[in-house]
Amino acid sequence: MAPGGENGGRMDFILIQTLNGLAGASSLFLVAAGLSLIFGVTRVVNFAHGTVFMIGAYVAWTLIDRLGVNFWLAAPLAALAAAALGAAIEILVLRRLYTGHELLPLLATFGLVLVAHDLVPLIWGAQDVIGPRAPGLEGAVSLMGRRLPVYDLFLIGFAPTVLAGLWLVLHRTRFGRFVRAATDDREMAAALGIRQDRLFTGVFMLGCALAGLGGALQLPRETLHHSLDTQVVVSAFVVVVIGGMGSLGGAFVASAVVGLVSAFGIVVWPQGTLAMLFLIMAAVLTLRPRGLFGRAGAPEPHQPLALPSPPATGYPRAARRLTVAGFAAAAASALVLSPFALDLASQALIAMLFAAALHLLVGWAGLISFGHAAFLGLGGYGAALALKGGAPLPFALAAGALAAALGAAAFGGLARRMRGVYLAMLTLAFSQLLHAAAFQWVTATGGDNGILGLWPEPPFDTPEGFFLLVLGCCAATFALLARLYRAPFGFVLRAAQDAEARARADALPVDGTRVAAFAVSGGVAGLAGGLLVALKGSAFPTLFDIPQSIDGLVMVLLGGIAHPLGPLIGAAAYTLGVDLITTVTPHWQMIVGGVILVLAQAAPGGLLGRAARGRR
Amino acid sequence: MTALLSVRGVRKSYGGTPVLEDVGFDIPAGEIAALIGANGAGKSTLFSILGGAADADGGSVLLNGAPLLGLRPEAVARRGVSRTFQTSTPYRSLDVLDSLRLVAARGGGWRRLTRPLSAWPEAAARAVLAEVGLEALAEAPCAALSYGDAKRLELALALIRDPTLLLMDEPTAGMAPAERTAFMDLVRTRSRERGLTVLFTEHDMATVFGFAARVLVLDRGRLIADGDPAAVRADEAVRRVYLGGGGAATKPL
Ligand SMILES: Nc1ncnc2c1ncn2[C@@H]1O[C@H](COP(=O)(O)OP(=O)(O)O)[C@@H](O)[C@H]1O
Ligand SMILES: [Mg+2]
């Protein structure tokens, strides 16, 4: 296990790494506590929380490095700046989205992440920034012959102090009473006459201030760079989910666990640390579906909201005709389009497959997945390995889709009790585990170097041939999905989403149908993954990346989750839009994020939102 | 004589607060029984336990001698238990006929994946729609139903599987007296024709004493009376905790 021998004694290694881990847990706790508070009160999963952390750190750095402010003054100032940012996010971005689909605020905060992703390097530069030491705590103490920074000891003591402070705020102030009421019992909160707008703004300010402070306090320990945001928010999610959404004590314990696992993992098994964390999360969720300290009465993960999420009426005939006509036109266009355009069209069609797969779960079954790239990747690697072994492309695609379908069915079976954000986090964990596996299992996957040289055989080796293959896969898949949606399969999914208790009491096979939905959705995503691999000629662990999963959600919501054709329109618009923007500017994320933010406000039902509402 | 439904020593508490304590009773086949009690007495909790939606902390429930506790709601339903909920929750994205057809579409294996619901038999759905008087609304979206019609649809959903035991949680709450009587008449007719056993909760005493052959009284989680309506009405304990204060039930019906 621990390389105790060469480090001179096992005990001191364990002690130092424990203290190290607890020090790291401190700012993680601040971020996670903020995330948890915000979720508890507003039910918003704030994807931009890591971004606020990062901006808090940059603000503190600017104050210290550029303006000569003392660190101990800069940190609270950064927290204030973060609080202001939180207020702006709540008032300008989220306020009008609470009555829409539960994923809408998530989408909007993801838009913020994208914008900040391009904006932060423009403001603060793209290179890493070394943080200053904390004045007065520069030294180190000697412990069992090893040196431990005094600042780490300060951080270890700081987290419980913040926990105690938060406890006092929650239990001794009016604001705190309102926060607890809103977290535990929304009806009671309404009865208390709480003004929702002020409470939500207040809790966003508090939550973001904690994140900003966490960022500032991490400066003396860690180099600062502009991709810290996703890393931090994902760790914070893990903490909050392990501890239980809305539970501060849970966040405290879980951040210690995560901090310790990270500290020891770095030494023992660096590449596997992230996977290990997700494995712990998956284990906790399997045993305690609401996390360690999540209470039964506390935040219901799935809150049905005003906008009906399932497509209102099956696949209407008009939509089917439109799709068929679209496919005929697309096939004909293969004769006239340039190879470049065909390539782009193939990409758009593959995105449509992936979005349709996700829509089956998120729209029809009401099961949220943040990790659908897991199945994209399974299909991609399945196909890649088959191609490498000399299989013809159609066979390789089928093998990849099958592997993904089996993986999805197994996952769906294990996660069948999970709903809402918890299920979403478990899917995310699953995709991260597979990401780690693809990275680690070098003999099979080539690790970071990927699998290269996967070129399809004739007749699929030309842009036209490949495009027609993709088109055929799409046509077959969409025809199959349309059939499924009109059969009892689709109706059971909708009924269970509308009224799960009722559906079970009516003896509808809810669990079995949901597992089947996972399998089909995974299979279709796997087919998309196989085609993507064949299109690019290579497979990399990035297939499993979180942004792949999020892209899928963006496509579904962009097109309109309540419309059967929403994912297709959304995928086409997103793929072509991003392609267009990247040719114009390298800052495409900022533009896409801005478009998402505007669309979330202007067309919360997506591009086809109006059409979906009209049909009801 | 074994009862159709036999409940023994059922206990349940939420967060240390007892909600049901040692509840036990028998209901013979074909009987219509009412479960009454103030708000918060534990009626809905008992129904959730009988239906498999909540776990009891202890006790046993037998249906025709076979244990029900520990079964999932779907499994309980497949054994012939139907239930309606206190707050009616129709399938808001489906229409009336489709939701009935869906519940009636049993078996079918792989065809459940491929055969359009519109091609599944609809005779049973039409028949139960006629039984509850909703024929005219067959094509209506469930979300657009009036309150009373939604209750009727719930009853139709519960009856279409031809259950042996029907649990109804406050089925007529919010209905006008005439509508109440009409609704309960439907249930009584079905019970007489097919031997359906019914257990329902109700706050309206006229409905309770007009339709139930048997009344169970729950008070803060304890069953304090169980017998025919006249005996329950005369019971001292019941008068004291529930019917007292000159309420409707103290007057002759
Ligand atoms: N899921 C739950 N969690 C905590 N307490 C509950 C829950 N469900 C019911 N209770 C409590 O149990 C008691 C009985 O509730 P219920 O069975 O709904 O009563 P009734 O249907 O007779 O009005 C009430 O005090 C209620 O607050
Ligand atoms: Mg009740």
C-alpha cells in the first residue's frame, strides 16, 4: 500500500497526509456548503459554483498582487465580490426560470460556465498563477520529523469554525429560520409569508460568498488556472451528494472524506483518485439513496414543475412525415454537397442520435442523466476495438451499440431507486469511472494515446458513403424510437413520470420499463459513439468527458424537451451553430454560452417549445 | 372463516413519532368497510402500507392468507388490490382512453415495445368508462378533467383490472352530496355484482353510514372501534374522541 519504507516510517506518512487532506477539505467544504445551501432552498443545481470559486480566487489574487492589499483583507473582499456575483446570477439569470423545467436553471448556469471559460483567460491571462503566502502563517511546524505548513493547520481549524458560524446563522437568525423552512418544507415556508425573491437572492449571495472565500483561501496552497472551475464544481457535487443535499453537517463530513481520499490517493494511486471518489459516491448512494445525512423529509430530488416535461402526445403523424421528408431530402443532398459539408452533416446527424438517446431518458422517462457520455464512450470504444480486430464497420457499430446497451441496462438496474439530481450525479460518476478505465487500461484502450487509424472500409470510406451510412442509422433509429413511443413502452414511461405512485398501484411495470429505456437509450448513444469514432478515425478517453454529456443536455433543451422532434432540431442547431461560430472566433464558448443564456430567458421551452404547447 | 384481508399488529412511526400503533382488523370478502378518523389519524399511512408504498415497522397483513407486507406496490396490485389516492393524480400527459388502455394492456411480451397502444384491445376500457359514466370524455386529455371526473377516472383505473380489494382514500372529498351518492352507488353495484371488497376512508358521515356495512375508527394511530355502524355510533369512546360535539353523525340518519 503506502510506500512507507522509502518515506521513513508509516505513522508520520499517515499523519502528514491526513492533515494535508483535512487542509484541502477546508475550502472544498466552503464550496460544497454553498452549493448545498443553494440547492436546499432554491432546488437549483448551480453548475457555475466552481466558476464563482475560481473568480473569487482571481479577485483575491488581483487585490494582493496588483493592488498590494493584505491577504487577510483580500480574502473577505473576494467573498464580497462573489456574493455580488451570486446576487447578479440569481436576479438576472435565474429568477424567471424557476417555474420552467427543472433542468432549465442548470442549463442557464452552464451557459455562465461557458461564458466565464472564455472570459476569465481574457481578463486574467491563460497562464497559471502562483498564489501569495498568507502573511503571518508562512512558516511550518515540525511533526514527527516532517514539516507541515502552519497555514494548513489554520485551514483545518477554519472549516469547523465556518460550520459553527453557519449553524448559528441558520438557527439564531430570521434569515436562517427562513432558509431552514424553505429547505425542509416549502408549503410551510409559503405559509410563513417568506418573500421568495429576497430569500433566493440572499441564499445565492451567502452560497457564492462561501465559494469565493474558498477560492481565496486556496490561493496559498494551490496554483490558480482557468480550468479550475469544472474540477472544483464536480468535487463539490460529489461532496454534496455523499453528504446529502441540503445538509451542512453532511457536507462537512463528506468534504473530509473527499479531502482524505484525495490526499492519500495522490500518493498511492494518482490517476485513480477521481475514479475512487466517484466509486465512494456510488457506494454511498447505493446504500443511502439520499446521501449520508440526507433526510427523508428534506429536499425531494425530483420536483415536478409547471412545464410538463414528457412530450405531450406521442409521435404525431405530422412530425413523422416531416422526419421522413427531411431524411429523403438529406439523402438526395449527398449528391450535391461538398465533402466538407457532408462531414459536418454527418456530425450533426450523429449529434441527433446522441440527443435522441438522451431525450428518451430525460424527456420521455423523466430520468436525468449528467453522464450520458458513458454510453457514447462505451459504444465508441466497443466499435473501435472491433474495428481494430478487423471487423467490418456495420458489425463494429452493432458491437459498440450492444456493449453500450448492456452497460446502460446494468447501470439502470443498479440505479433503479434513484431519481432527480441523485440519479444525475450517479450517471456522472459512472461516466467518470469509465473515463478513468479508458485512461488506465492502456493495453486495451491505449490510454491517453487513444486508438488510432480506425478508417472505415469501402463503401463507407468516402464522405458520401459514410454520410449515407449515418443517415441510414438515424432513419432506422428514429423509426424504432417512434414505434417504441407509441407502444405501451412509451406510455408506461410517461405515466410513471406523470404519477409514479399511481402507475405502480396500477401494476404498470415501471422499473422494468425504465431499465429497458436505459438499455435502448444506451444502445442509441453507443451507436452514436461508434459512428463518431469511425468519423474521426480514432477513439480517445475524451469520449467520456463531462462536456460531451452536457452538450447532449443542451441540445435537448435547446430544441425543446416537450416536443418529440426537439432533440433532432436542437442537435442540428447546436452542431451547425458551434461550427459556424468557431470559424468566426476562437471564443466560441462565450458565444454559445451567451446564446444559451438568452434562449433560456426568451424561449424556456426550447426552439419547439411553442409548437409543443400548441399541440396540447 | 378466513377474512379476505387480515391486518395484525401493524405499527409505523415517522422520525420517532408513532403514526400507527398495533392496528389489527379483518375484512371478509365482499364487505364494504369504512375507515374513519380525524385528519392525521393515520388513515392514509395505513393505506400506503396496505398498498406496499410504505413499509410498516412491524405487524402482518394477509390477503387471502398470503402475506402482503414487504411486497412492492406493483406486486400488491398484481395480487388484486387496487387503490385510489387522497390527492388524485391522473396521468396528465395521457388522454382518458389511453390511460385506461395502458393499465388494461397486460402481458404481450415483446409486443409491448413495438405494437402501438392504439392497436391494443379497447373493449375493457370502453366498458369501464361506461360503468363510471365517462364515455363522453374518452378522448379528453386527463389534465383537462374536472375534479369529479378525475375521481371517476381514478375509480375506472382501479376497477379495470377487476380487483378483489379496492382501497379508496377519501374518494368523495370535495364532491356535492348528490355526486357522492352517485359515486358510491357505482362502487356498491360493482361490489354486489362481482363480490368486490372495499375499504374506504371518508369524512362525510352520511356517506359512511349510508354505504358501509362496517366502520373502523382510527384515533391518533390506534383503532378504537370496529363494528357495524349502529354499534360504532353508540360507542362511548368514539363519541368522545370523534363523533362528539353534536356533529352530523350524532343525529339519526
Ligand atoms: N412521509 C411522512 N413523513 C413524516 N410524517 C408523515 C409522513 N406521512 C404522514 N406523516 C404523519 O403521519 C400522521 C398521519 O398522517 P396520515 O396518514 O396522512 O393521516 P390521515 O390520512 O388520517 O389524515 C400525520 O401526523 C402526518 O403528519
Ligand atoms: Mg389522509
